[in-house]
Amino acid sequence: MMAARPPASRPVRGTDETSIAQFVAATDPLDSLVAAGFLDRQDGHYVAQELRTRQLRQAMKYSVCLATDPDPNHFYQQDEEPDADWHRRGAQTVRDYCSVCPVRAACAELALREGDTDGIRGGLTPEKRMRRLAMERDRLDRALAEDQRAAQEQQARIDAAREVQRLASQYLGSSGKPHNRQQNLENIRQAAQRRQELVASHRRTAGWTVAA
């Protein structure tokens, strides 16, 4: 039994890279992308490339593997198994699981970014993934660098929020001297402004509106 898909959402308007990037940048796009079929159709790998690794991992909650819990041996060549037998068995695995998986493009992209060359992932055999790893090395390096940048910016927003909380707690426990209260309030104001600037910058980068 396949994982239930989320309610359908608006489709991507156009299949050019700009349209895809704009749709992926929309607020909480993952459920919408899966519902609209943009991670399992033939050009789904272009959409998956626009996602961050964190989103690719989240997409796995819609995978056929999670829903059906298949025998892992279906996806791996066994010791001393003849190549011809494995190729036939692997092709059957792709037909039974990957070809009907709503997030197979995300699964393949995640395997590429993680350098996973074992077993079948996202409908790709180890041989096909190794070829793509070699052909797309520059793109994957850029994607991994963007993943790291996004993670660092997220941590900066978390740290800024914690600083606001720390200063607020410090203010509540401070003495009642007016100059201390004034300084503490100013520190809180500056910390809150810093957090707002980080959040606003993230929203602009992601293509979100101010109210999103």
C-alpha cells in the first residue's frame, strides 16, 4: 500500500528552471510538490535539484518504501549472485517500487548528495548513480555548499532567538536600578532586531512574502 499523498495544490506554471525555482521557493513547498507530482514525473530530477537536503529527507515520508517496508534484499545484489540475475531482479525492483514512488526523484537526488552508491535508490542502479556522480560533480558540490549555507543561516536564526530569550530572562532577574533596566531593554531591542533581520533576509532569499 502506497503512502497517502497530501491534498493537491497549484501546479508549477511552466517547466523552465526559473519557474521551478520560484515554485520550490514558495512557502512550505514540499507537500505541494509531492501532491502535484513534481517529484515522480520524468523531469522530477530538475525539481529535486532545487531542494535542500533537509527537504529531500522530509520527502521520504511519502516514499513507497516507508509505506510498504519491503525486504531490503530486493534493492541489493547478493554475494555471488550472477550479474545477469541481478539485473533482471533489479529491474523488477524498479518496476515494483521505484516506478510507482511519488518521491523517487528526491530519493535519487538524496543518494547522489550523500555519495551513496550501494543498492537501488530512486530507480537508479549503483552503476547509473556512479556515472551521474562523475558527470554532475560540480553541481552536487554547489548543492552541498548551499545546504551548508542554509544550515548555518538556520542556526544563526536559532541562536538569535535564544539570545533574545536569554536577555529577557536576565532583565527579569536584574536589579531595579533605572540605568540597568534601560540598558537591558536596549540589549533586548537590539537582539530582537538582529533576529528580525535574519528572518527577513531568509524570507527574501527563499522568495517568501513578508506575511508568509
